[in-house]
Amino acid sequence: MKAMVLTSFGGPDSFARQDLPDPRPGPGQVRVAVHATSINPLDIQIRRGDYADQVALPAIIGHDVSGVIDEIGSGVTGFREGDEVYYTPRIFGGPGSYAEYHVADTDIVARKPANLTHSEAASVSLVGVTVWEALVQRARLQVTETVLIHGGAGGVGSIAVQVATAIGARVLATARGSDAARVARLGASEVIDFEREDYGEAVDRLTEGPGVDVVLDTLGRDTLSRSPRLLREDGRVVSLVDTATPQNLIDAWGRNATYHFVFSRQSAGKLDALTRLLERGLVVPQVGLELPLAEVAGAHARAEEGRVKGKIVLRVRS
Ligand SMILES: NC(=O)c1ccc[n+]([C@@H]2O[C@H](COP(=O)([O-])OP(=O)(O)OC[C@H]3O[C@@H](n4cnc5c(N)ncnc54)[C@H](OP(=O)(O)O)[C@@H]3O)[C@@H](O)[C@H]2O)c1
């Protein structure tokens, strides 16, 4: 099979096109002919060498798959050859998706939403599972509640705004002013332009004091320590971004706050739940650009520039 292999840690041109043996599924596994994958910040962090102790080179990276099962391992009963599926390969648990084939354990593989193209499905698997775990399983966001979603225009944020809206919560989101209209169309009741207004003051203004029930932190930095002051009693903070600097969480006591730290765990069950929302049109994938897998260097460069609005999808088969 052809793969774009990460051969050294560094810039976007650290990938080389290689011909590798086709992988074969073991017991309880399926082999998937990959049709599309997409770019996540984790791909860029791995490429730069941020996780050099967890990723041995050369490596096939990539964290979204949408494709078609073309071989079944022994003992697999739930899938057949020809099934369309989508999933995130186990993070730091083997080869990723920048390749023509990927082999996966069936417990992380879900049926592709029938109404989505492979490109659309590949754009939502990692971010969708992350949002499901963050807002539904950890924060247990309720219809009566208000959530502050940071980075509402981003890969995670744009799905989080839609999932929170589908739950029926009131959604406040931070975003660049130029993205405000798009984030509002996704369902945010109010969009806070982070370039023009301090988000803490905006939350005070918009909630007239009481604050929000849940903060979804896609930023890191001082969001952990600032969030308690924005929370109502018993509020929750869900953090997706590791922060190496010590944080002062003293204000969390005053709110009886709960912190959740999420590193997305792959599971078919979370994807199946997301599929319900996707098939009902309550969550709509946000694809900004599609490129062939061979142009992965250009795709990484575009992702780092940050000007593409929506996910960057890599087409593996046309
Ligand atoms: N823990 C996990 O399991 C997990 C899973 C997925 C993602 N993540 C992490 O979550 C973070 C977000 O991921 P993503 O895929 O959503 O990235 P993304 O697509 O790059 O989105 C980030 C968004 O945040 C916006 N932004 C930048 N500065 C901001 C600020 N000060 N206030 C509000 N918004 C701001 C960006 O706007 P511009 O592009 O205009 O600058 C962009 O729209 C990354 O660090 C990623 O590694 C963690």
C-alpha cells in the first residue's frame, strides 16, 4: 500500500511517500480501505516531535478514518466486507490513517452515517468522540444549563456548539469576530469576539452575573484558573488541553467546581451516539478544504497558517 510516512520530526515536509506491505487483520480486527482522513492539531504536534517519546519513527500518523471494510479477521461477527465505517485509530496505539489501508479492533469501529460522504465522516470522528466524552459523558450538560465553549469556530468547538445546541443548552462561544456569524449559525446564542472583549467580562454581561454551568476549555493557558470565576455553584470545567505551567485553582472551592481532564478515548459506542445526531442533521460536519493524501505537506502547512475555516480533509481514494 501507499502511505505518507513521517520519517523525521520537523516541518510539514517531514513526510515521504512509501510503498509498504498491505496490513492484514488479526482476530477481532477488520481491514479498512481508507477513503478519507483529516488533519487534527495532534497530527501537527506529533510531526513537530512533541510526543517523540510515544511515537517511534518511521511512523504512519493520522487520527481519522472513513472507508470501506475489505477484509475481516477471524471471530468478527458484527461487520462484513463492503461495510462503510468511520473511527479514530487508537491514539499512540499503532499505525494511523495517512495510508491506503488501516487495520483496527472492531470495538473502536462504527458504521459511517448514511447521509455523510467519506470526507465529511473523516472530518468528525476524533473531534466528535472528544465532544461526546467532554459534554455528554463528563460534564453531563443539561437542557436547562448554559455552556461556554472556547474556540467555537475550531474543529472541536464547531462540533461542540452543535452538540450543546442539540442538547438544548444555552451556548456562549468564543471566536474571532470574522467567524462570529458562522458560529452563530451553528447554534451559539451569543458569540464573544475574543479579540475585542475579555471573555470573563462578556460572560458577566451575558448571564447578568450568575455565570455558566459548564466551560469547555480548548485553549489551555490560564483557562483552568480563570474558569471558576465564570461558573455557577456546582459548575464543571472540561479541559482538553494539557497545561505545563502550575495553575492556581483556589477559586474553584468557592463554586464547588468539578474539573474533568479529557484525553479522547476511542469507542464505537460514542461514535454510534454521534451518528444519531449526524443522521438527523443536528450536527453538520464542517469541511473547509479537501486535498489528496499526497499533498499532506501542503495540508499541514495550511493547517498551521490557520486560515482555512473548517476541517482539512485528506482524500486517500477519490
Ligand atoms: N484532549 C483531547 O482528547 C483533545 C481532542 C481534540 C483536540 N484537542 C485539543 O484541543 C485544541 C483544539 O483543537 P481543535 O481541533 O478545535 O483545533 P482548531 O481547529 O485549530 O481550533 C482552535 C480554534 O480556537 C480559536 N482560537 C485561537 N485563539 C483563541 C482564543 N484566544 N480564544 C478563543 N478561540 C481561539 C482558533 O481560531 P483561529 O484559527 O482563527 O486562530 C480556532 O478556531 C487543540 O489544542 C487540540 O490539540 C484535545
